[in-house]
Amino acid sequence: MGLFRAKVDSVGVGGSLGEIQEIYTRHTARKACLLIALVLFLVAVTLLATVVGAAAVSVSDVFRVIAANVVPAYQGTVNTLAETVVLQLRLPRILLALITGISLAGAGTVMQGILRNPLVSPYTLGMSGGASFGAALAIVLGTSFLGPSFNVVGPYFIAVNAFVFGFLTILLVYGIARLKGTAPETLILAGVALGYLFSAGVSALKYFSNNEALKELVVWLMGGMWGATWQQVGLLTPLVLACMVVLMHYAWDMNALSAGEEVAVNLGVNVNRLRLIGLTVSALAASATVAFTGVIGFIGLVSPHICRMLIGSDNRFLIPCSSLVGAALLLVSDTLARTIIAPTEIPVGIITSLIGAPFFLYLLLKKRKRWWS
Amino acid sequence: MQLVIQDIFFAYGSCSVLKGVSMEVVPGQVLSIVGPNGSGKSTFLRCLTRVLKPQGGAVFFDGRETAQISSRELARLLGYVPQAGAEAFPFTVLETVLMGRKPHLNWGVAQKDLDVVAQVMQFMGLAEMAQRPMDQLSGGQKQKVFIARALAQEPKVFLFDEPTSSLDIRHQLEVLELVGKLARQKRCQVVMVLHDLNLAARFSDRMVMLKDGLIFAAGQPREVLTPENVGAVYGVEASITDSARGPYVLPLRPVAAGTVPQQARQLPEILKWLKVPFKGKWAYPEAQGGNE
């Protein structure tokens, strides 16, 4: 401390005021570069994912198909098989994986931030449990009451039910916690309790359902992008992006909240409103995507942690970074899932956990080091 | 700038914690609040920061009730320094201090914000550790960062909650000297909650002693720290010696409540502090800071 004193004295007033600014500018520039690099990486992975797969499609085929559909004046020839595979199968699936990754990872980051707890994710707050129960209810009731017509309206029925249950679960958790004064611990415990309740409900439905419904239910619960359509992508993309914009708007408030509730209040943050808006909007994004993809764990928990090590805790950079990393993780996993033992597919949840869990443990064990310092 | 607290009443459920506390804080002076555990010190501070909403009474800045001030404006008037605790997620020192600019900025960080942050970090001697993550700092360094964050808010009033609770004696002195500097050099109003009676006596201009949610004694440290007051409020027999730097309290042994004579309770003094009718201007002999 004596040394520290001496330094202060020798610096005096106005000695190195520019230094702080230089540090800030340098850090901000590096974080921006990292985000740009991630975007470029995503573009590259997207192109790669379009090329690989069971059906052989070359890179030039992909470019021709994209050019033919994007550039009106394009005159070249297009391989029709490639066009079908790329446009009808791969692209919607890839885009669904990207948007799902963005929404789950973004929601996980925001939920961890506003509840000040590193264990929180859409999964732990009971949302996935609620969505599963909603989907199970739709599948079991739908197959018994709708009969053959279930094959037509079934997917929408399942998605709507999963969304409603997932979204309402978060609101219910918040409502329960609100009765006790919105302590983060109450919220998380309420989420875990409701999660157990719903998982009991899902087990009961599994137990009482017939073979056909059971198979469909198991497949849904494992989660995957195989049902991807342009319609889903068109619906989810604006919704998720709008949610992310709203969440980014509260980045400073979340930063202040991580310093403690009392400090946040003193810095002018309306903590209760922040919690309500943050939870509602992130739950909306996450449950909307989960409704179409089924339960996909891990992304929402792991990518905020990876990104805190990569880019720091400032939510202005952390939320976009985590969204991009989540998208990359999910897209890579999904691409592996459909190519490793093609033409057979592996449920993507298995891949995310197989890659993610060991990687996450490695990060935890490794001495924490920030890449910019 | 005048901070007047009038007849604050607060209860957690049916348990009354503050039963009518009034005081006025003078610029350029440090006011410390002492009292045993559960006497309402921290609750009082939380009522000032609006973390808690008092059920009765009001806080006035220059005659404006704080309940009517927007939270953003209040954040520019009032800086709060919590006890050094654990952060949820590791921010760097620079990021933490920059958070203090939140009430001034929208989304982007302006040149002015960086200038203020740089000056504050210079003033607090933190410039060398700008890039260090908070979770690698010692308790004393963290406390300085928290003070720097409050300074970056550029407030008129500072509230400290036990600023020395987890610090060694060297850091205790450093932090409390800084607190005094804020009051005297920057002409700020400082309210701090302290457990250590001797540090409170040395580093504050005025003291308020709380007991069971009421002001038991108030005034100069010499007037407040008497064996009778310490006995009645803490249930402790104490020997108090008058040193050149103010009274020094040496606690001797706990005593049963009531065995210490209570006649020392300075009634006229307390009447002055409690239930004083407020008519826009409010003054009494202690407020010699030129704010009458």
C-alpha cells in the first residue's frame, strides 16, 4: 500500500487522465472486434452447414441457388435437386437453429443477470418443464380427440400449447415470488418446484398414452430442428430480434443490478419493473422458439458463461456475444447431429450436451483468464 | 442544498423499526448514525435511498419531497456506498466506476462520462487498477471502488453503510479520511452508519444515537458518548476518556438493562430533534453550516 500511495502522489492531478480513456477505448474496440469476428464465423458456419449433409451439394450449387433466389437478374443454371435440398430442407433448418440459439442464449444471459444467479437458465426457471407439459398435453389429448386430423393441425396445436405453458410458467413463477417480495432465491426455487410438478405431469401423460402418442412425445421432448419450415423462421425471426432489442435497451440497468439491488435502486433503476420486463421478454423469446424445436437444454446456461470469460460482464456486449455464441453452438451441434451418422439423425440435445458439458467443465477448471488483459 | 429528514416511520409487517426519526444534514459535515444491532440504522439508510418506502414522514431535498423526485434525478443527488460484498458477476474496476454514470448517460458513453470517471479514479488512487476484475481486489480496495462509483454519480449527498466493517485499521483510516474529505473539500453532505463508536467519534462532526427506532441522543460526539448513554443504549458499562481527538469509549462489561441510570437522557436535546414543526425553513442551533 505504501507503494500505491507513492504512485498516487507522484501522478498528482491530471497526470494520466487520458490513460483511463485509452483503456476504455481499447477494450470497447476489442469487444466490438470480437462481435464482428463472431458474426463472420457464423456466416462461415452457415455456408458450411448448407453444403454438408446426406445429399451431395457443392459450394457452387449453394451459391447458384442463393443467387437465383436473391438476385433477380441472375441468368445462370440451377441444379433442381440442389435447389430443393438447400431451400426446402437445409436453409430453414439452419436459420431455425440460429434463431433458437440466439433466443435461448440471450434469454439465459438476461435471466442470469436480472436474478444475479449463474445457475439460472430458461430450463431451471421451469419454462422448459412447462413447455414440455403443454406439448405432452397437446400430443396425448390431440391424438385421442382429433384422430386422423391431428396429423394436419397437430404441429400447430403442439406449438401453441407449448408456448402458452412455457410462457405462463415464467409468469406464474414471477407471481409466486412477487408474493414473497421477488427475492431471486424465491424465484429460482419456485421455478425448480414448478419444473418438478410439470415433469411429474409429463411422466403421468407418458404413462397413460398410447404407443403412437408416446413416440411423438419422446421425440418432441428430445428436441430438434427437423420440423423446420420457412413459416416458422418467418414468425420467429422478427419476434426474437424484437425481444433482443428490448433486452439490449436494459443493458445498463442489468449492469447496475449486478452490483446489488440497493445500488441499482440508488443508480435510478426500477428493479421490480426491470425484473418483470426482463423475465417476460426473455421468456417470450425462449418459449416461442422452444415451442417449435422442443426442449433444448444447455445452450441457455452455458453460452452466457463462455461469453463472460470471453468478453466480460458488461451486458451491452455480453447479450449480443452470448446470442451469437449460442447460435453458433446450436448450429454446429445440429449440423453434427444430421451428418455424423447420416442419413440417420441424432437428437441435437444429445450433441449439445456431449460437446457442451465437457467444454464447460474445462472452462470452469481452467484458471479464469480474460482474453484482453 | 439541504437534506431534511422529518419524522420517518417504518415497519416490517407489524414490527416497527423506525418510530419517528427526524434530522437535518448540513453540507460540509459528516453525520454518523450509531446504535446497537436492530436499532434501525440500516433501515433508516434504506429509507433515504428509497430502497424502502417509509410508511410515515418524509425526506426533503431543498424543500422538495424525495418521493416526488424521479429516480434518475434522485440518483444524481444521492450516492450510496454499500458494504463490500460479493458481486454476482465479475466486472472490472473501470466498468464498476462507470456504472456510477448511469443516471447521467443514456446508452452510449460520452466524453464527459469518461472524464469524470478518470478524475474520480485519480482522486481515489484507483487509476493503476482500472483493468483488474473486482473479484481479485481486497476488501479495502473494493470499498474504494464503491466510493468511486458513488463519486462518479456526482451527487450532493453521500450515504455510507458501515464503510469500515471488513477493513484493517490502515484501510479504516484511509476510507474515513476520504469520507471527511468529501464533506469538507467537496462540501457534500455525508451520512454514515458506523458500528465502531471510537471511529465514529473521531471522524464525524455530529452523531445520532438510535435506540429501538428512536433517536436517543444527538449532537457533538462528546455530548452523545457518555457512560450513561452507552449504558442505556447498548447495555454496556463503559469507561469514556476524553482524549485530544475526542472521546474514547472502552467497553468494560455487559450489564442488565436498567441498571445504568437513565436520567442522562438529554430530554431537551431530543425534543429538539423530534417532532420539530417543519415550515419550509428549519433551523436549530446545531445547524451552524450557514443554511438557516
